[in-house]
Amino acid sequence: MEIGTKRPAMRAYSRRVLIASIAYALLLFGATYALKHWAVALPVRILIALLPGLAIVAIFVALGRYLVEETDEYLRARMVRQMLWATGGTLSAATVYGFLDVFEAAPRLPLYSVAILWFFCLGVAGAVLRLRGA
Amino acid sequence: MNNRLKVLRAERDWSQADLAERLDVSRQSVNAIETGRYDPSLPLAFRIARLFDLPIEAIFTTD
């Protein structure tokens, strides 16, 4: 995202996303290793399995905090537009794919694919809006 | 809406970055307002008017 890279709100957002991304990588690796090599009771398994997802949630929180902290109204509006496009695209794709899955016309995908798709759509929306001069 | 932001900026020999700094907004915001891609909110319009010491109607006009 090239929006106001020098502005304090964007610097804070970038820092939070970097920390959450590193945490996600470490937690995912750790959870995969732990659950593969250790026999743990179900409550512990659930707790370990939750951790990588919580790191992704932290990225969503960082986005929300950016919208609150960004004082430039145009940059804020542009990010909101990006997020709306991402949400619309993700919901549409997930809905269509859901029916393909139900009728066994496509392989089942893990639910966290929705988050991956949303981030992908966010990037595409940003690029398209930039090209359109929005 | 139309605006005379570019003209007023040029009269003072300010770049978009200069104007952005004075308004505490991004250069992208100034560019978007000047090119008509974005209409500023009322508080920002008042800040612009105050900066140029002009009434809002002297800077922004309806289509």
C-alpha cells in the first residue's frame, strides 16, 4: 500500500503488521511442530491451534486502528474504499465457492483461506484504485 | 464541485507538498482535491479558507 507512507498513522500500521506477521510465522511453525510431535490433551490442542489465527486477527485490528488514527480524511476514505472492494470480492468469491463445495464441484478449502483471499483482494483493490486515480 | 486551489497555490508559489504541510494533510489529498477527485469535508474546507484568508465560496464553487 502506497498511501501516506511517511504519515505517523501509516508508520504505526506498518510496524503493527510487521510484528503480527512475524508472530504469525513463528506461531504457525510452532503450532505445526508442537501438534505434530507432542501428544496433548484437546484443550491444549485447541489453545495451540488458536494462536496463529489470533496473529492474523491482530492484522485486522491494525487496519482498524489505522482508520481511527489516520487524520488525513482522503487517505482514510481511500482505505475504506479499498476495504469495501476487498470485502465485496471476498464475500462473493466465498459464497460462489461455497456452493461449488456443497455440490462437490470443487475441493474443500480451509476456512482461513477467506482471510488470505481478503488480503489478496485488498491489494488488488489498492492497485486498481491507484490506476483509476481514485 | 470546482475549486481554485491550484490557482491560489500558484499565486503563493507553493508546491502541493507545501500546501499539504500547511494543512496537515498528505500531498495525495491536495492533489485529489485540486483535480476534483475528492471534495473536502466542511472542517477541511474551512481550514483551507482560513489558510488563504478567503471565504469558502471564493475557493469552492458548485458545478
